[in-house]
Amino acid sequence: MAAAELTELTELEAAIERIVTVFVTFAAKEGRKGTLTAGEFKELVRLQLPNLMKDVPSLEEKMSELDVNNDEELRFGEYWRLIGELAKAMRREKAGKK
């Protein structure tokens, strides 16, 4: 990725970089560096996804749903599932298919 760093990122590349950076930043706060603990997940949602996740009744249940390997932490792939779900919901709203 060194070559990409020499040139300016496109809008989409910058968006992907930001998604990765948010995960890495929050995952480094406690526990294992490559995973989100329940506390890190809740803080990430509170600070970075307050509007898109405002209707989620229980963050504990949402984390459990995303945690496919049941280790009580979210790996990047599990976090990416959440991003995909949110992106699909956003696309449906933009298409008028709520």
C-alpha cells in the first residue's frame, strides 16, 4: 500500500481508510489490539455511529449477533458485517425503500 500513500486517495479509498482507522483506534484501547471488546464497541457506537445506531434497542444483543465466533470480542470481519448492514440500510433509505 506504500504506492497508494504517495498519491492522494480517491473519495472511496479515503472512506475505506477511515473505516479501518476507526476500528484500529478503538480496538487498541483495551484487551487485544486486533479486536473490539464490549466496552470498545459501545464507545465506538456512541462516538462514531450515534445516528445510524440510535434505533438499536440493545448494543449487547447487537454485539452478540455480530460476534460469529462467540469470543465476546469483534474481529475486523465481524465489525465489517456491521458496516455492511449500515451501508445497506442507508442505500435502501436513499432509494426510498424503507
